Amino acid sequence: MRIPVIFLLCFTLAGCGTMAKRSEMAALKKPLNSIEFSSALDPYHTYLGLDQSVSSFTLSDLHADTVVIIIFSMYCLTCQDEAPNVNSLHEEVLNAGAGNSIKFIGLGFGNSELESSIFKDQYALRFPVFADPNKSIANAINVQRIPSFIVAQRNEKGTFEIIHKEEGRFYLLKNLIEKRIR
């Protein structure tokens, strides 16, 4: 009887360590509209709701209410382990018909376009993946650890704010997204 209780306590503590603390979340709730993504967008213009002539965009340009940003590195073993789970969650959103309101974007932390593309192809990610070789985007959204999972939601002013952040393996992201698609 003691072993399951100890295990449950350890699991709970480990899970809590992956989420941003409430005080950190308050600091993270800031508009993200100034962050620019630029890279080869083909064939994702339609998925993102962007005009074909666009070569860069900000979150405010997207036709979505919620954006899930997955920050990974090609060399990160945990990122590689989580890729199938991210794919499953993305498929769940699409199958529920919520693909127009919830968009996924991958961000290669310290990865070149080639490295980001290799990761995307190797794990058959069906959403756009952008390189962040200088970690400038990751730094702007205060990424401390990879993989990181960030959920940004459009507020009443039309700007995006971070409403959820998990670092390491994701535990609560799936529940949060499932609530949004029901």
C-alpha cells in the first residue's frame, strides 16, 4: 500500500515540475504578435490561412483562435520520443474538426532549416516547422528547456497571449487541447 502512494507522490511532483508556475504564467501572459516567423512556408499557406505571396508572418496573421507551439531540437531524445504524441494530438484536433481554430507550429530550437526539415520528415509532422537557429524566437517566449509546449490564445483585443506552457514531456497539454475541441 505504501509503494503506490509513494509512486503517486513522485509522479505528481515530477509532473508539476514540467509546468510553468502560476507566478511565471502571469509574467508569460503577454502579446506575442511581434514575433515573426519566416521560412519556407510551402505547402502550409492554406493550413495557416495565409496568402500565397506571404514569406513571413506573425501569430496575429493566422486564422486561428489557438496556436500550439512545439519547441524541439533535432538532437533532443525527449523531443524525438514526444514527436509521435504530438502527431497524435494534432491528428485528434484535425479529426474533431477543430483544425481551423487550433493550429500547430513547430520550432527548431537552435536548428537550421535543414535540421528542422529532417526532424519534420523523420517524424512525419503534418504541421509547419520553422528553424530558430539563433534561438531568437525561443528566447522571446522565454523557453528554458526543450521540448517545450506553449499554447497561445487570441484575446478580445485580437492579440495572442500564452495561456499554458509545459517543458519536458507533456502531461497536461493533451487535456487542455481535448477540452477545447469538445
